[in-house]
Amino acid sequence: MDVNYINPFLNSIRSVFDTMIQIPLTIGKPSLKKDAVPRYDISSIIGLSGEVSGCVVLNLSEALAMQLASGLIGEEVTEIDESCTDAIGEIANMIAGAAKKDLPGENNSISVPSIIIGRHKIRYPRGLPIISIPCDTSAGRLAVEVALKHSRVAATV
């Protein structure tokens, strides 16, 4: 997988965490993921289509989700409720929007992020390697999982 597809997401994650949430983030060493089972109970899935297709998944624990939501909202979030999941969705949306402008090609579309809570599997695009990138924060760890490829035929608008 070309780093030109991964780096825009890592750069936007770092920027959103530093500026919008004010929780510093350290990006770890990528590894190849062998299954579709997330490590943590909350996933935000960002779908891409066009010149780049596939998905990016932000996978985090409930404790970290509440910390991130608290950082975004500006008040303490103590449970995984609608305001927490909305905040996680908004964080994923900010990350996706910032990354989109740096992706290769011009005809890329990004879906509204979907949030899954509880034990689950992710439906990654078939036949693509899944790169898992651990990220550490003072509030806990999350995984950024990337399964993207350059499409042979660009989407027309």
C-alpha cells in the first residue's frame, strides 16, 4: 500500500488531536493486520471511493472515546451516549475532510463516518491488505486501520 494514501490520514489525525481536541498523539509503528476483529469496542469507519477506494477505521476504547468527546465538547463525558457517539463521528469527519485534500487524485469521495459500538467485525474491502497503526495519547491508545487502493478507473462526477 502506497504511503501517499496513509500519510494524509496520519497527518490529519495528528492535527485534529493537537488543535481541536488538545490531546497530543504519538504515532507508532505500522503492522499488517491479519483479521477483521477490532482490538477495541468502538470503531468509526470512513469509506472512500473514486480514484482511491477502501476504508479507514479509527478503533478506540470506551474510555478514550469519552476523553476525546470531552475534549471536543469542552465538558466531561461520562458515558457512551448519543452526544459521545456524535462527537466521535464529528472527530472522524474532521479527520476525513482534512485527509481528503491531500489524497492522490482529484475525484475522491468520502462517506459520512459510521460508528459501531460493542464487539464487532469490520467489513474491509476484499483482497486489500489492512495496515494497523497504533497511536498513543495521554488518555489511552487507539488503532488507525487502513485498507485503501488506487482505483484503476476514476469515478466521474
